[in-house]
Amino acid sequence: MRPRRNRATNVMQHRARAIWILVCLACGFTLISFNLIQIQLVEHDKFWRMAIENHTHPEAIAPKRGALFDSDGNILAQTQRVYDIRLDGQEMKLNHPEIGLPRIAEALQVPAQSLTDTFNPRNRYQLIAHDVDDGMAAKVRALKLDSVITEPHDRRFYPNNELAAHVLGFTDDNGHGLAGMEKEMDKLMCGVPGERLVERDAKKHDIAAYQIRETPAVAGDDVTLTIKNAIQHVVEDQLDQIAQTYQPDAAYIIIMDPQTGEILAMGSRPTYDPNDSKTFQPENVRNRCLTDMVEPGSIFKIITLAGAINEGLVNLSTQIFCENGSFYYAGKDLRDDEPHGWLPVEEVMAQSSNIGFAKIGLNYLHEDKLYKYATAFGIGQRTGLFEQQGESAGLLRPVSKWSALSITRIPMGQEVAATPIQLVTAMSVIANGGRLVAPRLTRQVADETGRVLTVYQPKIVRQVISAGAARDVAIALRQVTIDGTAKTIHIQDASGAGWSFAGKTGTAQKFVNGEYSHTQHVASFIGFMPAEDPAFVALVMVDDPKTAPRKDYGADVSAPVFAAIAKQVAQIMNIPPDLPAPVPAAPSPALSSNTTPAAL
């Protein structure tokens, strides 16, 4: 009976083991199934990404940067596809360099010897040509040499070189704007990068036929500026002549539409070529029309007179005693270049009497009103033309910090500093009927298909003075050009017909080492044309014209440049002359042969 019990026991043991094995297998399969569910359903995305990362290579697709156009649609800045040509020296060494190198040199249009001399058989990534255009790169590829590598990349190109360089700015090697409109409009122009995923083989080589996904890049938007190419060329030419003739520390020219605030041209010297960002001088990059603070001198008298007329304190006929050329006040003597006695306000402006304007400030406007109008005209405030690019607010101290002398000096443009763009904006108030219009450089934004996305409209900041007050100041400024400090300047076409214009000369002594210099000056002229219904305002400012024969007067240096520019701008803008050509004097009757001296 014992063996039977043993067999029964063994059977039970085997059955228990089998059950145990089945339970273990069931648990194992359950665990595996759970893991499969976890991997395939719950964490599918995680492991899918890991697989993609192990077997694929992401490639960024750079977007095409938007272009910059002038107001007439001419290209000012664009992105071009160019190529770097590189040479695998080791591969070339194995394939007859004495044959291959001359062929490459011929395609690149360089001397064969120069390529042979620089060839390095140990350099497998030797740069032999930089920024080659598509046509030349195609010639190199046509050689079908395994040792030659053509690498495409984008390069920002400015077809007009220095033209409007301070307005346009430049980009870095990655195509992001670093200055000017390139920086100002960078977010719109840079576009959105794309991405391409390419599968790799076991040797990490890309398999182009098995691209997994491609997200195309979105091109940047194109920006149309208010700059007019033809007018900008005129400005650049005149700036070059100023720099060559007078060797100044700096020179500035701005032309602006007073009704809309559109900048038609803007330039300064010294300048730079944005195509060559690796060699230009950093101090030449800044837009001096926005960053440089200068004492405006007599140009500021426009603001003083506008405030006094707008307050009803004076009119153009009000008589001012100009002290016969010498006025002692608060322990200091103030002199005029020419002595004057009693003058009407209109002539005080025409003759640019410092004493006359000191008395308008002292006897009529007083401190608070003078400060009020200087602020209203935008002095001491940034225009916002370039945000966060170093624009200066100028200098206008609060009345609490004025000295006893300030009320006689600020009205004539001392103890205050302004940027060229502030002065053009201030003069536009007179030209447009009393409104402060924000200057701007952007006209519209469009996508790569040409669909217009944004159109920029004029921005009226405030009404500064009444239209009547602006008209009276304009009459006084017209008188400056008729019998005042700019009377020698005429703007005429070939027939002798001319354009009326109004403006103000300025000669500011530079403040050097704590005192006003008698040898260093800022010569300026600011005006608008035509005198009635002005189409543009222009400023010409020359900082210390060293070689000028008479560098004390804006009329001798800056006003002739204004005239030369204004004539060409009028022709470009098709502004007809509003002054007739002078009528030739009738010839004297000829004496007859029988006329005797006694009869005469």
C-alpha cells in the first residue's frame, strides 16, 4: 500500500508544481501585458519620441528674412542665397590636384596659382571661396568633383551700400537685426523657422528618401519705409560734399513731410557700409540724428516766438528795443552781431536779434510759459522713432534749476539741447498749422505674397499752437529769406522761376570746457518749402565746420546746402515753382546817328 500512497503524493506534487508554473506564467504574461499596455498606450508618445531621437536627425529650416523697400518700391535691403566653397584636401590629393585645382580656379575666376599655393592636403574642410553667388556655385557643382563642397547660407545685402545706412541698420550672422529698422522691425521680418526630420542609418548617415516630417519655414514680412530713394541720394551727396569741404566733427540732414511725419530722407556723417559689418567703426554706426544733443542756437527762436504769439503777448508788429547791440543783464553782457534799436517782432526774427529774443522771454513769456512751450514742441522728450536704440531726450532743465540769466539765454537757444529729429519735428509744427506730428519711418508691412498686413497712419501728438499763430511765425520765417539772415539764398530753376521758402539760420557756440567757445560753432539752417502749403521741412546742421571761411553763420554754410537740396527735392516731388521768373529790364533806346550831345 505504501507505493500507491507515494504515487498519489507524487501526482499531487506534480499537479501543484504545474499549477504553480501556470500561476507564474499567468502572472508573467499579465505583467508583460501590463507593460505592453503601458508602453503602447499610456507612454506611447514618450517611447515614440525616444525612437525618433535615436534614429532621426532634426534639421532647422531657416526662414527667408523680409526685405526693406523705399516708398517707391525700390529694394533697400534683401536676403540673398550665397555659398561657401570648401575643399576636402585629402580627397583632392588622391584625385590629381594638378588637374582639379586649375578647373576649380577657372570656375571661381581666380588665378590658379593662388589656389595651388594655399592648397592644404591635410585640411579636409578648407574654405577657398566665401559668399559666392548662385551662378558661380553652379559652375563649381558642374565640375562634379567629390572633393568640392558647396555650403549654402543666407546673406543680408544692401544694394546701395552706405545709402541710408543709419536708417536701415544691419543684421548679425544669424540674420537678426542689430540696429536701425533691421532691429526695429526684426520680429516681423525674421519669419518663423521650419524643421526637417531625416532618418539615419547605422552609420549615422542621412537617408533622404525616408524623411519623416517637414514643417516648412514661414518667410518674414516685407517692410516699406517712408524713405524716398531719390531724395536720399540727394542727401547723401550733399553730406559727402559737406564732409569734404568743411571737415566737420559731424553733419546731419533730415527731410520730413510736416503733414504726415514721414521721414523722406535722413543721413549723417560719419557713416558706414552695412554690407561690411566686420570692418566699420562702432562709433560710426549710431544714428546721430537721434542720439546727438546740440544747442540749437537761433533755431530755438522759432519756439520762443510761437509761444509769445500764441499767448497773445506779441504780434508781428510789436516793437522791441534791441538796445543798439548791447544788453547788460544779471551780471552778463549780451551782444548782437549788428546793432539795432527799435524793431518790429517780424524784423527781430528776420535779423535774428539775440537781444530782441532775450527781451521777449524776459518781458513777455517769463519762465513758466517759455518752459511750457519748449515742452509742448517736444524739447526734452524722445520722439520714439527708434525704440530702445539710444535716442536722446535732449536737455531741458526744469524752471527750478534755471539761473537768473536763463530767461535771457534759453529764448535764443542756449542752455538747452535738442536732437536733429526733435528740431525737424518742432519746425513741422509751424509748417502744418500748429500740430505736433510724430515722426515715422514705416509706411506699411506686407507678407511674402504682397498682401498688405498693416498700413501706418500719421500720429498727431497734440495741438501745440493755433493755426493763426503758426501762420504768423511762418510769415516771420519767410521774411528771414527775403531781407533777413538768409536773404542771399534763392532757389530757382533753369528758366529763372523760383520757389518760395521760409526758414531760420542758426549759429550756436559750442559749450567747451565749461564755457562757450568763440572758435567752435554748430552752423544750421532749418526751413520748409513752399512757404505756402509746405510739402517738406528740411534741416541741415554742420558741427564745427573747420575750414569754412566764415564759420560763424548758418547762412554761409548750411543755408546754401538747404537751397541745393530743396531745388532737387522739388523737382523729384514735382512741385511747380510759385515765383515767376524775373522780367528782363527793357533795353535803353539806341541813340540815333544824328543825335547831338546838346540835345541829350
